[in-house]
Amino acid sequence: MPDPNHNPVTIGIDVAKATLDVAIGQKVPTLSIANDVKGLEILLAKLTQHQVALIVLEATGGLEMAAACMLQAAGYAVAVINPRQARDFARAMGQLAKTDRIDARILAQLGEVIERHPEREKFVKPLPTAEQQALAALVSRRRQLITMLGAERNRLALAHAQTRRSVETIIETLTDELRCVDDDMSGHVRTHFSDLSALLSSAKGVGSATVATLIAEVPELGQLSRREISALIGVAPVNRDSGTMRGKRTIFGGRGSVRRVLYMAALVATRFNPVIKSFYNRLVAVGKPKKVALVACMRKLLTILNAMVKVGKPWNVSLHEPDLKNP
């Protein structure tokens, strides 16, 4: 049991493939344990001796997910942050050296700041379920196959006659594998997310790849406001003003992989979805560059999908009649 005489502490965990370096507050020596089930059980036992306010980990290409999910399941508040944010915080604190133990200590310090932040809940978000993690793995593999397929098709255009057959064989193999992953992904969505999939698919322009990506990589969908979800994905314009200077607004940060599928969905929607098409045409008519108009369509489509999930109702064109009457 935690000692009631101890103040709440924040925990920083630097994640590596084989180890976890754990900083329990600023006074306790940093602990190094194995990044496996046994190591996590040791960590949970250690944490019961403290009043834990918040646990902070860096996103480390998925290596952090087992620890983050187990800690959240044990009832702890967990924040998984972008490594760039942690490094910027370290520099701001004057910490230029970088080791696993130092990084863990910096994350614990960052946790203290987040814990006092008025919008703390923006950092402490629900982690993906096991089903969402499995779907995310399929979505990621599909993305990798598409990248490899594009590279081989580019090589084919310049391939020497001696190597052309080899490139064609790889293209055929990758195409078959992509088809298998698509089938697995569709089957997983039907089995575990059929209702949510039907809801999202009711919007014209939103295809199976977009649906799978949103379910897998945006577990916050339907839980945030339209401004919050736009900022999370990175489709909200960011101000760049200083003094009398007014900089050009641009989108920045967010989840690039989600933005890419939203781009394609919005592109299709500008042709076949009457609401998005009307919105796009109206922006272009008043002089907005087409790329700017398309980003605005991405944002509008995302916020509509977010609202649909929040209320649990499919696409309803009657809710957007003012948009259609003002093309």
C-alpha cells in the first residue's frame, strides 16, 4: 500500500526494446527493468509503494504499448507523448545530455508540468484496445506494402531487360500480399467494429481504408470537440503571429498517416459527396487556392465523422441543407 505520508509523484519511463528505465519522482534512484511481462510485474509491485499521480512515456514505435496498456489497466493515469515534445522540454530545462536514465528523469519532470496543466485530460487519453492494436498493425502493414509496391513500379519503368522479370515478380508478390492484408483487415473490422464501420461508411467518400485507419489510429474519435479532433489530426490552421507581423496560417503536426487517408477521402468527397462538393466549390469560388480548399474539406469531413460517432447516428444530408443551398 502507498505510504499516506508521501506526496503524489509522477513517473517517467524511458522505453527501449529490452529495458525500461523508470524515474519515480525526482528523489528515488532511477530503476532499470526488463521490457517484458516479468519486468512489468516488478514495476507494478514497486508502484504500489507510492502515490502515483501520472505516468509519462514516449511514443517509441510501438515498444511502449505493452507497458502503457498494462499500467492503464492497473488503474494508473498514463500519458504517451511525442518524443519531440520531450526533447524540446529537456532543452528548455537546460538538459543537453541524453541517456536513458536522464530521459526517464526528464519525463518525470514533464509529468509534473502536465499534472498541473489546466487541460491535463488532453494528455491523458484512452489507449487503444487489443482489437484496435491488431487493426493498427494491419493498417501499418498495408501502408508498408503500398510504399514497397510504389517503389517497385517506379523501378520497373527504368529496369534493364535483364532485371525486368525480377521486378515484375516482386510486384506480383506484393500485389498478392496486399490483397491478403486487405482481406484480413476487412474481416477484422467486420468481426470487431461492424457498427462503427457502418456508421463511418455511410458518408460518401469514406472507403474501407479510411474507416480502418480512423478506427485503428484515432481511438479518440467521437470523444473530442471539433476543434480538438482537428488539432489532434493536424488539419487545424496554426497561427504564426508576432507583434504586428501576421504570418501565413498552415497546418502542422498531428497524425500524418491519418491525414493522408483523409486527403484521399476528401478528394473523392469533393466529387461524390454533395455537402463536401458544395463546400469545396464555394471556397474555390471566393478565391481560395484549391489546396487550401481541399484541406478545409478534410477538416469539415473529419468533424462531421467525429460528430456522427459522438451521437451514434449515420450520415444525414438533411443536417447540412444550409450548405447545399449556398453553393
